[in-house]
Amino acid sequence: MPDHLIVIAQARAKRGSAEALIAAQRKLVEATRRAPGCIQYDLHRSTDKSDVVLFVETWESEAAWNRHMAGAAIDEFRRTGGHLIGEFQLQTFRKIA
């Protein structure tokens, strides 16, 4: 079984900032999908809370994810969209079955 790292990240936009946050996150998705070690990097919006989004990520390894987190795409997002996040949760997983 591959040792892929699964990342689930949920964010709630600050009041009135959902559309701007999603615009910044869409740019992050475009850049990240081309990153070495990225297998999946998808952004989802809640069907009942329009200010909540969820990233579902699959990385070849934890090292690949760490490179992403220290990379230019995340740095750019932090500058353009990070301040629009009101709440944030991140969990990492490994497939067991």
C-alpha cells in the first residue's frame, strides 16, 4: 500500500470574505496541482454554509507536502488570501484499508 499522505483542510471565511477567499484559493489550486508529489488537490464548497470550503489533498509523501507548505504557492496564498480566513482546521491521514 502506498505511503501517501492525505490532508483535509477546512476553512471558514471571515464575514463577507467568502468570494475573495475562494478566488485566492482557486489560484492556489492551479499552482499546486503542478507541484512535484501532488496527486490530488481539490477545493470543495459546503452546500449549506457558503463561507466554508474544504481542501482534499493527496501527496506522494509527507516530504512532498512539507515542500508544498514551504513553497512559493503557499507563500503567495498567505499574502493574498490568508487574512480572509476566520477559522481553520487541518488533519492528516494515511490509508489503512
